[in-house]
Amino acid sequence: MKSRLSLTLYILLLSLSGCSIFSEIEDRTAKWSADQFYTEAKEMLEAGDYETAIKYYELLEARYPFGKYAQQAQLDIIYAYYKYEEPESAIVAADHFIKLYPRHPKVDYVYYLKGLVNFNRDQGVLDRLLPLDRSQREQSMALDSFYAFAELIERFPKSKYSKEARQRMLYLRNTLANSELHVARFYMKREAYVAAVNRAKTVVESYQRTPAVPEALVILAKAYKIMGLNDLSDNVLKVLKLNYPDNEGITEVIQLVVK
């Protein structure tokens, strides 16, 4: 009980400290012009003090919402949120900017940032200490990242960010395919063959030309054979032999004995 009370008190003190710091900044900047706000915020951003930069940008937007720095401040704060590891705030700010300024000359950069935020947002402290296979994690953020990059390329094919977006999409596509394959393997081990088939089919149909396809075909052929669907198994085996004639899974399927 005592330790729980101490933790609650500690959190409260941290909260009060944060409020105190923000109030202090508000007082110190009470007479700042829009130019001074933007200059100071930009300096903090470039120095890597993202927390202070965010506070300055937020105050700039609050005090001078229609000033000459309004659009640029909203653009810069997206990047600041991203670097400060506040992905939700970054995405909200990006969506808000796109809605307000769909024809802004740098709106392609905002789409790129949206993709980048989701691309990196599941890379937490534990991942840096204990690297994990990204394909084995929940993939909603990878999909969000993929769609953001795809929208960037569709809307702005000549953008300077499009080349990198395509490279990241290729990586994400492989990751998503491997994720489906990982689940298919899991279902095969649990003898949930219908579920394994569904996952393997997703790889073959939705992620063609990815490295995961050969193993997905092997899983399909094995699962169909175990379920007694020999015609389907033979058809998949033919596709496997035609496209991946040296794949070791071909022998595994042929030698598989169904009890």
C-alpha cells in the first residue's frame, strides 16, 4: 500500500512539474512576437530539443493562428512530434495539415512523414535492446505505413520522397507477407489446416513475387494433402515445380505420408 501511494505521489509530482515548466515558458514568452517564436522554435528543433520546440510551436499557433508562420509551424511540429516519439500526435497533426492545406507545396512531405511515423512507431526501447522479427508482430501500423506511402506515390509520383517511399513499401510488403506466413506456420503446427490454408493463400494472392511465396505454396500443398484434397494439392505442387523447381519443399510434399 505504501509503495503504491509513493508511486501515485511521484506521478502527481511529475505532472505538477510539467505544468510548472509550461507555465514558466508561457510567462517567459508572454511578449514574444511571431518572428521570435518561430526563430526560437526552429533553433530548438535543429538542436534536437524537441520538447521545447513543440511547446514553442504550440504557443505560436495559439497566439498567432493566422500569422505568416502558421502553416510552417504546423508543418514543423509534425516532424518535432515524430522525433520526440509522440506518434499519435504526429499523425493527428499530419492529417490536420493535409485537411487544411491539400494544395500546399510541401504536402507530399506530410504524406511521407505519415508513412515514416507508422514505419517506426513500433520500434520501442525493447526492440532496440532485443531485436525482434517485425513479421511476428501485429501489423496494423505496417499497413498504415504502406498505405500512406502508396498515397504519396499515387498523388505525387514525381516527389523527391517517392523513391524512398517505394523502397520502404517493398520492405513493408515483404514484412506483411512474412507475417501471414508466420501465422500459417503456427496453424500448421496446431493442425488447424483450414486456417493455415487461408493464411498461405493470402501470401500467394496478395503478396506475389515476395520471398514468402514458395513456402506458402508448400504449406498449401501439404495442408490440402492432409485434408484429403489431393487434386488441389497436386495443382499447387505443379505451380511450385514450375516456378520454384529447386525448392526443397517439393520433396517434402511428395514424401508426405497422410495417416
